[in-house]
Amino acid sequence: MTSIPNHDLIVTIIKKGCCECIIKASKEAGAEGATIIPARGTGIHEQKKLLGIPIEPEKEIILTIIPDEKTDQVLESIIKAGKLEKPGTGIAFVLDVKKVTGVVHLIKAMNGKK
């Protein structure tokens, strides 16, 4: 198994419908792509009710695997694009990824092949 070291996973959780601007900003900052997962969430800013029934707002989770040297610039772009400094707009966090596999063009580049 060939794997690539030194990557991070940026996890961004935002309101449904806001992912396109975040993905565009992350690509402009150096990300190559992302995975979008539909989700539901609850939190202190999402205590909404419809006809007295609590509702769980729809969310989107954006997963971005990024070389660790690009993490700070991509994360900053995500924060700006998603206005994450404002309460109730979403969150983003970074996890260390020990190994990445399945990204063929990166493995070929690491091995010096075209």
C-alpha cells in the first residue's frame, strides 16, 4: 500500500446551501477538492421551532484533505468565505491525517512518475 504522509483534514460544518462559496474559496487557496455530506444539527444557535415542534436545521459537512503546508491558508479562506467568526454561521476544525491513499496523481508525483 502506497500512502502519502503530512496531510490534514479540514472539517467544516455550515448551514445547508452555503457550501459552494466555501469550496470555491478553499480551491482558490490551494485545495484540490472536497467532499460534501448532508447532515442535521442542533446547537445553542439552532433552537428553532415550527408550530411548537423543535426542528433540526439542515447542515452540510465539507471534508477537505489538504497537504499540511497549505492548511493555514485554506482554513483562513474557509473562515472568511463562511463568515465563521460570526455566531451561528458554522464551525471548522482541523484533524491530523496520518496517511492518505487513493489519490493517484499525488502518489505518482511522490514517486516521481507522470
